Amino acid sequence: MNKKGEVDLGMFEYEPLEDSNSFRLLLLSPGTGDAPLDCTLVEDSRGGNTFSYEALSYTWGNSIASHHITLNGDLFLITPNLYLALRHLRRADVERILWIDAICINQSSPLEKTQQVSIMRNIYQTAVRVVVWLGEDCTEACHTISWVSSHQEGGEKDRKHLVKTARTIMDGCPEPLVDFDSDGMNSREDIAQSRRVQLLKGFNDLLSRTWWSRVWTLQEVVLNPDVTIMCGYSEVPWNTFMAFVEGIQRSKPILQVSPDESTGYQQSLQRSFSRQQFARSSSQKMSDLLLQHRGLKASDPRDNVYALLGLASDMSKSKFLPDYSKSISEVYKRLTREIVVKRKNLAIICASQPSATSRSGLPSWAPDWSSPWIYFCLARAPHNALNTSTPDVKFSKDLSRLKAGGTYLATIESVSTTYDASEPTLIEWLKRVRNWDTLIAEWHSDSQPFSFDCFRQIYSQHVLGSETAYPVDLFAQTPKQAKKSSKKDVMKFRTHMNMMCLNRKLATMRQSWQYETRIEGLVPCNALPGDRIVVLHGCNVPVVLRKGAAEDWSFVGDAYVDGYMYGRAFGAFSSVEDVFSIR
């Protein structure tokens, strides 16, 4: 007891869990206002399921635990964001049972974290509901959630209808009145426009919350069919909210949002798509999940891998398991080997972008899944440089070296400038780079370069000064139709080419078996003259390798080589196959 006569509380200490199937649940006692948060931890089991509980999906935010709650009669420190969540989740008159990772898992025990992460899929699947906490509300966010909820309460539950409703309203068509402040507006159209502006601000605010950018929250929202989004005290069902996000993403006002705000829409729709796939029992392999969700954030870089294991259809019987005693580099190397061996192809190494990372201990062939994409991974497209071939690959015991069979295709002779975000426009870059018009002219229509059939047609029509004589045929459309189609094609052209060219260079190369023959293509931003273009068995696209000391090579990145992306390389080589030792 202290000088004020109050009882001094000790700091909470965890007791070990009973077995590997056990997990803890938080009992949040009822209360109102500023009353202290009083909680109790109890133990449950995957086999027992004594309690019906909700699972909380949230972000830690500020990692410093500065707020305290009472836990089993002792003090326990939590982060500010979790403290706010508990304040809003607490009911006035009844207890609420929750699973919350920061409290229910002993975060200071790597052994327990490893064990609990391995059963996290089951924890989220068996919860009666998942509550997504986006944080405190603001005026626009509160209005937006209330507006979305009103459509759900009005009986509008069909997803396609909700998508159409959102798009129609945001495009400026008549809408039913909603309870927004319309003081000072001169007409119904002024009021409607003001509402649309507020709604867009609200969605932009909600989708810019850090929750959408975290990797763990992906699994948490995909695994359970009943998900509720909560912002402040406002709640809305996930499916209803996402239907409106999809409708707005298709509407005209979306063109007014900033690039950062646009990212929020893309990330949210990606999660919605993953939920739909999981609900349809569509299997997703680990490599596909890694490629699709790279760039999401985690406090621990190992979680960029571990957070996806519960969603992967091909990892349930794998020997690759969560293990927080292993280093980040070891985890990434072991996973790369696991995928290469299991899938019998080398495409996963094309996700390695060495210029994007300087992580110590990571060889050039192992992707750093904690770093964002620098350029588009060409192996994600349906290329097949060697038709069907099985990798001839061996890993050294310490996983510092990968040896793979392949054939030397060409040597880079010269490269252009890098196309990056500082370029004024994509068109200006295309006009400046050396031999670009020749590259366009020589592409074969059946090779489907960059997955866009009209590439040469649109280039020759819209890049001024192009010397290509490729005919422009707009299919005998009327002038009005042709103008509309032309504008649409230009938008597609820019979208696809921005994606494919960003942070890449155009390269001129000399073929290995016909030295006087030059070929052209796209290479990573860190490629240099003298680098080799190699086709490795089991890899669907050519790669760029750089000669190192002795017989060692380093992996630079993947490449697009004109004419050699769809099997032509398989019958073209006359040189002897080599073995490349890549570090």
C-alpha cells in the first residue's frame, strides 16, 4: 500500500501455456467513461473451444507501450492504439471476450510466438467474428460509415447492386437524401456535390489508415466470413463497405485522388479479392501470395513471410515452419529453396531485386520480401522462354550459393537512361531512348509484348517523331468512335508501359552465337554494359547475371528480350549448356 492508501499493483507475468494447442483469451470487463480498463486472461484450447470470442485485427501503431490496463489484478502496458480500441470495444453492461495478439501471446517469448503463429489460422477461423479497428473517427469518416450502413439497413445487400449504387451516386446522378450538413447550399445539386466531396474525403481517410498496409491484417480479414469494420464507435459490415469502395474506384471522382490515396483503394480491393478467392476455396500457392502482397509492412521482417503461411495451399505439410529463433536472412533463404524444390522451377528468384536491398547475409538470388518492388517482376507474366524445362539446381549447405544449369544468350552492349518517377512523361522517355522505334517496329504481333496487343499501333499513332511505318487501323470506326477508342487505348498504353518500364532501362545486346546480330529488350535499372543475359532451366524469363570473382556470378534481375519470351530460345541455342554458380 502506498502513501495515499492505494494498493500497489505488480506487473503482470505470463504463465506457460498448457500445450501447443492452447491459446489465451481476454475477458474485457464492462465499464463506461473514464473507468479503468479491467481485464482477465483465461486459457482455451483448439480442441475445447470453451468460449465464443471475437478476434481483433488492428495495428500496433506506436510500438512504445505507454498505457496501462489491469490484467488478472496486475498492471499490463499496451500501445496507445490498442488502448483506444479497448476503450471503444468495451460494453457498458456485459463482458466481451476477445483474442488480441499483443496481450494473448507472450511477445517476449520467441518459443511461444513460434507456437502461436502456427495456430493463428485456426484462431481467426474459429472466432465468431473478426473486428477490424481502423482507429478514431473524424467527421468525414463517421458520415461515410453511417451513409454506407444506411444502405445495408435499407435492405440493399446484393453486392453488384451496391457497387452500381456507389458508382452512380459518385458520378453525379440523383441520390436519396442523407443526413449531411447542407447549410449555405443554393441548390439540390450543390448539396449533392458537397455530399460527394465529403464521402470521397471520408473514404480517402479510411483507406489511408495504416491497417491496410500491414501484412498480418491480410490473413486476419481473409480467414473469417464475418468481418466488421470499426472506426471510433461506428461499425459497418466488411462486404457492404468493400462494395462501395469498388463502386467508387470505378467512378469519375477517383481520378481526382492523389497517388497515395489511390494506393489505399488498390490495397483494399486486393484484400477483398483475396477474401473472395478464399471463400471460393480457390487455392493460392505461397509463391503467388508472396508476389501479390509484397510491399506490405511488418514490424518484424520475418513476418512478411510467416503472415502468409496460413493462407498458402501448398505449405500445410511443408517443413518450413515459423521459427523466430532464426535470422531474417536464414528465413528468406530457406523459403526460396523450399519453393524452388517444391514447385520445380526457378521463377521465384526473379523476385530478387538486389538494388532494392542491402540486407546483410542475403545472397543475390534470394528475394528480400520486406522491401517493396523496385520494378515489375516479369516472371509474373505468362512468359516461357524455354518452353517447359525442369531446373537443374543445387544449393550449398549454408545456402550461400545456388548452382543452376542454363545457356548464355547475349551480352549487354549498351543501355539507355532509367525510366523513373522523375521523368516528365513516359512518352518523352520513349522518344529519347536509343533505337526504341526500331524495337517497336520489329516486335512480332504474335509475341504479345507486355501483354498489350496494340502496343505498336498506339506507339506509332501517339509518340510524335516515331519513324515506324506500322499501319494504324481503328477498325473503320466513325471519327467520334475512333477518338473515344484512341483515348481509351492511350490510357491502356500508358498504364501498361508505366508498369513495365518503371525503373528499367532499354538495352542493346549481342547474341552469343551470332555476334554481329543485335537484339533489344528491357533490363533492370542496375544492369550495366558487359552483364550477361542467361536463360536458366526452370525459369520462365531470361535473367541478367554479372561475373564476379573466380567462377561466381551475382544475380542482377530479370529481363525482357525481344523474340525470346515464348519458347523461341529453346530451339535457337547452339552453344553448350553452362552451370552458373550464383552467390
